[in-house]
Amino acid sequence: MKHRGARILENSPTAPLSQSLSELLVGARTVQLAVGYLFIEGLTPLLPALRDLECSSLLIGNVVNRLPEEQIRLEQAARSTADVHGEGDSFARSVREERDRTATLTALNLRRTIDSLPRTTQIDHTVVELSSLIASGRLQVRVYTGGRLHAKVALVSYGETDERAPGLAIVGSSNLTMPADPVDYEANCDLDILLEGKENFRRLTGWFDTYWSAAQDFQKELFEELARRWPDEASPL
């Protein structure tokens, strides 16, 4: 390959990160994406490449996962009490309830986002493509409810005969589903790095798998919200 080790990727209106990622997806097998927030319109440039992959995994987070400090303090106190009095089940139940609440709030936030989307040909096409990918099982979506997911990571895997195998990774501050803003580009000042090497890819894949295993399935909720707003475009799940 022309570049080895690490390479800085510019995320600007003239060279958006989505373009760099789309180029990496050509000839790839799978992609694993971790984003702090799901921005539907930002997925549009990735859809042609996603159609050709065996599987795409999208791990999303939401700022509503961040708990108030007082609530964290009370839960820590409850854990200590549970350890002393053998009430661990009660604490575990409260954690599950909090995670379910967070998933529900994420779905509501997604509804507001989808409701705000303009009804354009491009958005209609995005909805059709997303619905098709979800219905076919080639796009899996989970929401991380155990805390605030702030990392932005893309892990692209390749076949054994590909010189890029086992894969390449993009790590940085740019939200992978958010296009570069031509107005606020300089103010946002994002930085992203393309990493090569088997060890880098192995460690980052392990990180992703850990959070993916702890996350909740969300593709049904995403599909239902798309179908609710665009009943004619969304395919049956």
C-alpha cells in the first residue's frame, strides 16, 4: 500500500470523512461503526458501499445516557448497601430499568430527528436503502445504554487475500454519520486517523466487541420509526 502505519484524514467540506470511509469500503467484507449519535442524512454517502458488504454493525450512543451526578452517587450508595445486606438483585434490577429507560429515550430522540427530516428525493432514497439493509439482516444496529458512548470508530475488514487484511481502522473526533459542516468546519476542528497493522485492528475490534455485547438491539426500533414516517418506502421487516 502507499501509506503504512497511521495517516491523518481530513474531514472538510471538500474532503469529507464519509468519502474516505466509502473508499475504504470498496472490496471490504464487513464494517463496524461506533458513533456517538445517529445522523440519518450522514449515512447517505455510505449506502452504495454498505449494499456490497456481507454485514454492517452500527453501535450508537446518545447523550441522554449521561446520568446526573446525584443519581450516580445514589446508585453507588445503593450498591454498597446491597453488598452488605445481600440485595444485589435489587440494584441489578434498577440498572436494567435505567438502561431500558435510556433505550426508550433514544428511540424518542430518534423519532424527533426523523420527524425533522425534509421530504426530499435523497432522503426518500436513504430511507428505502436503510430499510432494505435492516430487513435483509445486513445492517445490525445496537444502542449502548451503559453510559455515554463518545468514541467514533470505524473498523473495516477484508478477505484473507486482500493486502489490507485483516482490516483498517479510523479513529477520531468526527462523527462518522455526520457530514462536515461548511459553515462551522473551522470551529469544530475535528481530527481523524487511519490506522493500519494487525495489532491495532485486533485491539480495536476487541474494544468494539466488548461494547457491542453490552448494547441492546435497536434495528427494530429504527426500522419502525422509518416506516412510521415513510410507510410507502419502508419494506416489511
